[in-house]
Amino acid sequence: MKFGDFLGNFRRTQPSPSEAPTHWVKCKSCQSLMYYKEVENQLNVCPKCGFHLRINVETRIKQLTDESSFIEMDANLIPVDPLKFVDKKSYKKRIQEGQNRTKRTSSAIAGECEIDGVKTQIIVFDFSFMGGSLGSVEGEKIVRAVKRAIDKEQGLVIVSASGGARMQESTFSLLQMSKTAAALKELSNHKLPYISLLTDPTMGGVSASFAWLGDIIIAEPGALIGFAGQRVIKQTIGAELPEGFQKSEFLLDHGLIDMIVKRSELKQTISNMLRFLQNDKDSFKLKLKANLAHHVTEDVI
């Protein structure tokens, strides 16, 4: 072997900069460079400026649910390709890539859990699986979660992180908007609460359907929320748009969402809302008093 060939082989075995492991995280807001453990300890929130970084579905479930309480349901539902859809890649290829990347069968993870002791049905969207898009499987998981909530008289929490309806399923995907809305209406008829948590990003057919139908609509700080992208809207209406008009803070100011909650306070806030909306007012008052006492103690210290 020539010396040049040896060097060539050596170079090829080195990972590219994008593939190489790193222990540093750069904040997209303030551009600060931080050690990843420091960020993880802050629930993936920038300790410098408070920017909420995107997190994977496993981390989200761990943060919101009580330890070892989450039981996944409907994991056997797998997307199919009824239209034999092909763009730059076939739909089957995209599904396979998403499954290989996430080790999951779809972009929505459904299950039962406890949130601060409150038994709940929960759906969490995984943006890393085809952009968290809404397809037939995801819609079916929501409907089944609603049915379980009704049968067990529990509340429902849906955590949205999605680019919208899945174009590769065409009308099959769009039908999930009305299908999930009808199921949530049935949940409402049974006087059971539905809390919608909007995270970065929540767009398209998801924001136009179940994401906006919550009894309480909560968003994380700085989350991108809307239907179409800013450039598309500007080209359509031919007008300048307000700064940050698709951010959660703008939507709160204009009455489209109920509250913005920091990630560190989400679990407690959601459990309090579930207790209150399920008429468990005695438990709600006890929890509220305990929280107030905790904050007063912190202020005194």
C-alpha cells in the first residue's frame, strides 16, 4: 500500500463535523456556547437567556409524567402508502427513514400516564419523524386516546410539535383534522378536560385542528405557532406583517392562547388544570396551597 493511500483511508474513517460527537450546545437565540450537561439540568432551556430549545419525545415524556408511570399504547399502528406517493423519494422510503431515525413507527406517541398523581391520557408528537406531520395513524391514535379517556373518565393532554398535515397522504391526512375534532367534541360532551400544549413548532393542519380545540391552550415561551409560513402569507396578502406575529407571546397578547408556561412549571400547571377541570377541587386547593407555601418559603430564603 502506498503512503498516500494509507492517508486517504485514514481521512475517510474520520467523522465529518456534522457527525462528530460534541459536548457543547449553541443557543439559537443568544448564540451562547454551553456545556450540554448545563443545558440538560435546565430542562433544555438556555441558562443565559431562557430560550427553550427543542427536545425529543423521550425527554418530553420524562419531564411531564411521573416516574415509570407512562405506558405506551397503540405502538403497533404503522403508516401505509395507499396512494403510492412519490416526490423526490417514495413515501415508503420516507417512512422507513423516519422509523430508522427515531426507532418508532409514527410521529405521535400515545399512552397512559400520571401527571403529578393525576391519571391522564397523553399524546406527544415527535418532530424528528417526518416533521411531526399528521397522518392516518396519528389521527387514529388521537381518536383511540379520546375513547380511553372517556372509558376511564380521565383527561387528555396533547403535546403538539408538527409541521402540519402529511402531504404524502393527501386527503387521507386532511380527513384527520375533522376526525380528531369530532372525537374531541365527544370528549367535551362527557365533561372531560382536554389540555393542548403547543411547542415549537406547531403549524399547518395541526394548528388548524386539534391543537386549537383545547379547553386550556398552553404554549411554551417563544414557540412558533401558525398555519402558513410568514413568506407565504406575505406573498398572498401583499402586506408587511407584524414582527413576531407567529410567536406564542404575540398570540397570547391577542387572545389566541390562554397562557405561556415555562418548561420547568409545565407539569405542575397541567396537573392543576386537570384537577380543577375534573372537579377535583379539594385536591386542587391542597396542591395550590402547597405551591404557594413553597414559593413563599423560597422568597423568604
